[in-house]
Amino acid sequence: MNRKTGVWIIGAFGSVATCVVAGVEAARAGRISRTGLVTDLADFAGLGLVGLEDLVFGGYDLRKLDYLAAAREVQDTAGILPPSLIDPLAAPLLAASARVKTGCALNCGDTIRSFRSNGSLEQRATAREIVARIQQDLREFKEANGLATVIVVNLASTEPAVEAPPQFATLEGLEGLLEANDQERLIASVLYAYAAIDAGYPFVNFTPSVGNSLPAIQELARRRRVPHCGKDGKTGETLVKTVLAPMFLARNLKLLAWEGHNLLGNRDGLVLRDPGSLRAKVQDKEDAFRKLVPDPATHSRVRIDYVPSLGDWKTAWDFIHFSGFLDVRMSLQFTWQGCDSALAAPLVIDLVRLAELAARRGESGVMRHTASFFKSPLGTDEQAFDRQFGWLRDYARTAAAGTADVAEVAEGADGADGAEGAAAPAGSVAPGAAAAPRPERVPTV
């Protein structure tokens, strides 16, 4: 059986993507351990997940670069990809670089547009033509490399937060904007998600950008029977919050205030100087906390500041003020210092492997069982990490047993996946039913 799986990365030469590609190549060569891969835990041993040796990389970027140069950038800013690790991998890294094309920067903000070293797709095409070009690139990538499937992963810099037009609520409305070439309201991440899912390719949104979170895109995913997941990867401060906050609640301690201050460098930090992009990122962090602690009397605030000298290293300092028995006020403080890309990269690999499995099993719609990977997981309001991870383990257990149904992922879920309903299994087909085929639908250019 052909298990070769394409990974088409949007933001291919960014720090996270570079660590994904370099990390996979280094692991394949036996030069690093596989520490950090959730799907290497014993819980997932029986799933028959695609192997790292079967992953083939390509994608889009706005910069004219290659993975060797991108790895040197990561080394300069983070010190984690030294020449002794990367230089022996030059051949596969350059081969992957040759499969990266110029992407789209439609309504991505001035900072992201400033990264362009080539003309981006929207400068020479209508919205429909951009979609057709993306789908053609995906089809050619699949055919040229003899791939069984392709997983599209959004790792691009954060787009500015926008007020969603009413057309984003339905597939008919979104397609109306495409037909009208409404480039004032359409956004790059939406075009990527639409193109991928419409052509039958699973989509992973690791960014805070809108992408596949739109009701219109989720409707499309159901119609095309394509699995997808997102949004905004959970790697650091928010991960700790979703572990600690339930502890306070379980002990009936009153949370009075939770202040978080994040410092980071690299291009992500640079992009977050844009007020619109910053608003999108902070909103995901705040929403994650508020879904755990809805009490309006609890003060909370998140700050994110750009510190160029930090490079890819992120420092987060959190101050938690709480009261206990006898109304005694106490506090907890923690400092999280981590290399953002080294934390994110293995999670991206995990999500690729899980998305490939979901597609192979004939699952469709939101992959709710991946909620523990995201700050704003689609299909549920649950934010407690232990419960989210429990869903993933339940999914792994039932999938390994070869059953079509998986554990219900959220009691009282918000039904964001529409017709599948709040009580629908995570990305499942009806028990005992065969999944309908998902032919690729690729318009001609």
C-alpha cells in the first residue's frame, strides 16, 4: 500500500515549518530523538500512523529562500539548528525547497506583505483564479511525487483580526464573494482553506488566522467529506493555563486575577506589532481562559511584546492571585521559557499524522479529538487540557480497535460542525457504514 503523504505547508520557510522539515529529516537519519511527538506515546502505537519516512514536503512562502538558509536563520535566532545537524541533510532539504512556490498575501497586513520577495498570487489573479492555482499546485505536487494523499498545513504568520462579513456564514455566501472577486473582504487563509478542502485535501490550521474556522468552510468540509482541525497551536503559556486553571476550580479556590505577559522575538513577534494581528492572537488566549473561568469578577489580561533580541525564544510570566479558606489571599507565579518553534514542530507532525489517519478512515468534518493541540479548538468550548487529551486517547483506542465510531468528544458541545450536531462523534462516519468516496474536485486554470 502506498503510504507516501504530502505535507503542503503555508509559510514553508518560517521558523516552525523549518523545524518541522529539518526535524523530520534529522529523525529519519537517526540524528535526533523523537522526543515531543505525542503520537509516539504508547496510546497511539496501534493506529498504523504514517511514518516519518513517508512524508514529502512542499508548500508556499512569500520569501525567496531555501531550507538551508531558513535553518541558518533559526540557528542565528534560537541556536537549535547548528550546521553539524543541518549540513549533512543538505540534499533532502534542498529537494524540499524546490517544491515551495510563491503564496498569497491577500489582506494579510502590511508587515506580512513586506516579506514578499516575489509577486504574490493576488497581484496577478482573481480570487477564483487563486483558488484554481492552489488546487492545481496541490494536484501537481501529489502526482509528481506519487503521493497517496496531501495534508495542507497553515503555519503562516497571523493575519489581522477582521470583522467577518455575513457572507462568511454560508458556503453560498462565500462562493458569491469568490465569483464577485471581492478582494476587500476575502482573506488569504480563507482562500487556502477553501481551495484545499474543496479539492478533497485535509486541512490543519495551526495559526490564529480565520481559515477553516468559518461556518462556510465547515459546511464545505461536510459536503466534500474532508477532515480538518484548528485553530492556533497551544504550545506554551496557554497550555499551562489550561492545566492550572482546572486545578484551582477543582479545589474551590477563588481566582481573583490572572495576568500574563509574553515576550518574544522572530518574525512572529514582528508581525504581532501590527495591532490587527496582535488582537487576533490575544483574543485566542483570552477566550481559552474565559471558557474555563467565565466569572466576570475574575480580572484577566494578556500582553504580548516584541523583543527582537529574544529571537525564537519566548518568555511568559504569569501572576495568579487567588483566595482560599478564611478568605486568605495568596498567589502563584510561573515563568515559562521555551523555544517556540521547537515546541510547535512536533505538534504539527502529530496533526499531519492524525489528519492522514482520519482521511484514510473516511472521517469528515471537524477533528474534535485534536482539541488538546489548539487554543481555540473547533467544534467544542471545552478548554480543560486533561479532558481534551482524554478525548484523543479515547479516539486512539477505538480507532486502533478498527471501529467506525469514536467517543463523544464533548458533553454539550456547541455544535460548531453544523449538521454533525453537538453529540456527534469526533470526525466519524455512522457505525458500520462505509464512508463515501471523496473525489478530488480540481477546476482547470
